[in-house]
Amino acid sequence: MRSIPLLGGVLCTLLAAAQPLPHSLLWRISGPGITAPAYVLGTVHSRDARAYQGNDSLWTAMAACAEVVGELDNEAAAKGGLAVLSAMQMPGGKALADLYRKKDLERVRDALQEHLGLMALASDRMKPFWSMALLTETLMRNDSALVLDEAVQARARRSGRTVSGLETMQEQLAAIDAIPLEDQAAMLLEMVRNGLYRGSIERMMDAYARQDLEALEAVVREGGMPSSMDAALLAERNGRMADRMAARLAEGCSCFFAIGAAHLPGAGGVLDRLRGKGFLLTPVAVEPD
């Protein structure tokens, strides 16, 4: 069972800062009370080779820190696979037929069948958000053994570092459930109508390879998202993660935070919120591979 940072792929196919951001996915955190190295990295849930470009800076910074902190502790989250499978199902025996007119239902089912194969049968009673996540993953390139956020945690464990998470699986599941099924259904239909946003995914990964957070944000804004999704998956979670990052730093943690890149930029993004708490965020220059 793949962990919920699939969220990052969906957000980036759908997602302003007052000042232009330097091209960097890795930011050094400093400020009053911080005496040990601390960083925040914007990750992407993809095996695409472009996710791994410029990683010398990433691994060097991680090696300087005692602990790696993701959105979730992926190893612990994997143990809750059955709970996730249950949470993926629509409540009350609902199915896609309850959410669409006949013509739209046929169009969505055809797309699911084409891209998910046998999994399309299960998706008929799956919350539409999860169908979107699965569709997005089928379009991502599979150049690497692990998606980037999993690779970061796996490397940390191999080096004997502590790995933890800013959120719990239950919190991430609750964030998805805060999006009404009708909104999820509308987003899935729009995704199908727009060719699954293939072009957006390619532009997203190109922007990620350039370490351009503002371009990532621009890609997200091409599709837009309902206010329910913006609130549940971005605004509220940005606040929660920034608060918990600040608490860990106040405890003296030498933390390497690795969270979805969609959470970093913009007014109300994690970088902005950490600055508002008095921290200094400095971009780390990309070193060539």
C-alpha cells in the first residue's frame, strides 16, 4: 500500500508569493534559538528521474541533520494499509453511479478502465479523490526504484538516522474526507475531460527539475481547485505542519524536513508561515550531479 503522499501528485496537477522566490527546493532554517543544522525540502511523490536532479545538495544537507521528518513516517504508515483501504471506500454503499449523470458516468468509467485496468472495478466504489491519485500515478514516469519522498526516508534509515512524521495517517485521511464527494466527483470528471492533465504533469516535473516553486504554483493554478480542497489539503495542513516544525525546532531538533513541494510557496505556504514565526529561510544552491 503506497502512503498518502500521493496527495502531492494530485495537488500539483490541480494547485502567491509577494516577492519572486529563488530557484530552490531546499531551504536552510536558521534564527533565534537554532543551534543545530535544520532544513526543509520540497519533495514530489514520483519515480521520474527529474525528481532526482540536483540531489547532491539534498544528501549533503540531510547528512548534517540528526533526524528526517516527512509528512508521514512512511514505514509506520505502511503498517496501516488495511485502514487506508477501508477509508478509500465511499460510505453507505455509494458508487460512482450515485455521483454522475449517465453520460458523465460512462466517460469517467471508460477512462478508469483504460488506465487502471482491473483496478477500475474497485474504483467504482472508491472515493473519487483516490481514483484521481491512481490516475495521476499511472501517468508518472517510472525511472527510479522509489518515489523521491520514500527514497529520502529509506536513505535516512540506512544511515541510522531517526525518521518521523509531522502528521498522522488519520489526519491525512481526515483531510481527504473533508472534501465533499460531490467536489471530488467534479474534479475527477474535469480531469477526464482534460486528458488527465498530461501536459500539466510534464510541466510540473520540468518545473521541479528547475527547482522553480513559482512555476510549480503556476501549473497548479491552471486547473484550479474547489475551496474545500484548498482548505483541507493545503491551507489547514500548511498551518499544522509549520506549527509542528516550529515546535520541533524549539526543542532543539536538528531536523531535515521533507514535505510535498506544493506546501512550500505562496502566501500561507510553509515557507511564509515559518518566516512569520521568526525563522530565516535561506535557499541552498543546487550542486551539479
